[in-house]
Amino acid sequence: MSSVGDLGRRIAERREELALSTQQVAERAGMDPSYLGLVEHSASPQLTRAALWRLSAALETTADALTGGRVLAPPGGKGPKGRAVLHRLEREVCERLIAPGGVGRIVFDEARGPVAIPVNFKLLGHDVVLRTGASAPPASAIGRKVSFEVDHIDDALGEGWSVLMTGRAHIVVDPDELREAETLGIVPWAGGERHTYVRLVPEVVTGRSIRRSGAC
């Protein structure tokens, strides 16, 4: 993986699209050129909100575009940039990518056929834990083989990754296991009464990433 952070890469790419030098962009943004160079090459550049706004204005774009902020349109509409390379990810890498938790999709069969439901999740060890309602669709998948998918698409860079896990899900009822699940602090976006914890124990974990050639 590259030691340069995504923000720095987006800034450098946008600057190159405008055919501007670091000096020119720094002058536009009222920044020191050496500082801008550090931002472009840092793994995790620290920018104040004001500095980000000045930099986005200097690059004739938006702060959301530089930070990879999502918009209302579905991601991926811009298509890939340059030569894309598909990489298969090892299980350890897959788990590291989804370790922060967030929103994924649980996939299972219903009477109408396969369905995918977005859910908030976190990892408990190597397993996926989600919080739902006792009568909500994810709970109906208990005891059956299900899949769980998480992905990330970066429109600004034309890159992304996806992780797919398949295994069996069960409702967490063991008191010790339930206490562990509750400590994860899963807060469903949908709100409401959601006191049922579902744990997916993966049997198969696969992942893929798409990166532009030369962006390693």
C-alpha cells in the first residue's frame, strides 16, 4: 500500500489536472509551498477546515471532492481513472479494511428471492455483529447460510475495494456473548427498538480492490 494518504493523492491529482505547480497552488491558497508539499506526500495530513476550504478553492473544486465526501448520487458514476488493476485480498487484509465498522449489507434468501439489507455493524474478533429488531428482515436469516458485504468506492481517485464474507448467523443469547456485543456500541441509523444482536461467523472471506496502475 502507498505511504501517501488519499487526501494527499487527491490534492496532487487535482493540481496536475489543472497543470499547476505546487508553488502556484500554494500562492493561490496563501500557503507555504513546502507545507503543501508535505500535505501531498503525507500518509495522514492534518488540515484545519479553513485550510481545506482555501486549498479546495485554489484547486477549483470542493472540500468534499478532496476528502472523498459522499454525495447523494450513487458512488462510482464517474468510472475508473487511468489503467485499473484488480487485486485479490487476503483474509487478514479484508478484516483490517472493515475493522472500523460502519455500514455493510447482509444478503440472504426470502420468499421473493435473494435480498440485501444495509445494516450497521462492528467486528467482534473475526466475526461480524449487527444490531436489529427481533422481527426485522436480518433476524429471519438466523440459522441459515448468509453473506455479508462491505465496500468502499472513491470517486475522486477512481478506486475502491469490496469484502465478502459467507457463513452462518445466530442471535446472540449467551449472557457473556451478549455483554461483549453490547460493549461494541453499535447504533443503528434506522433507530427504533433494536435490541437483537446477530452474529455472523464467517466460513469464507474474500476481497478485491481496484487501484490504478502505479498506485501501490
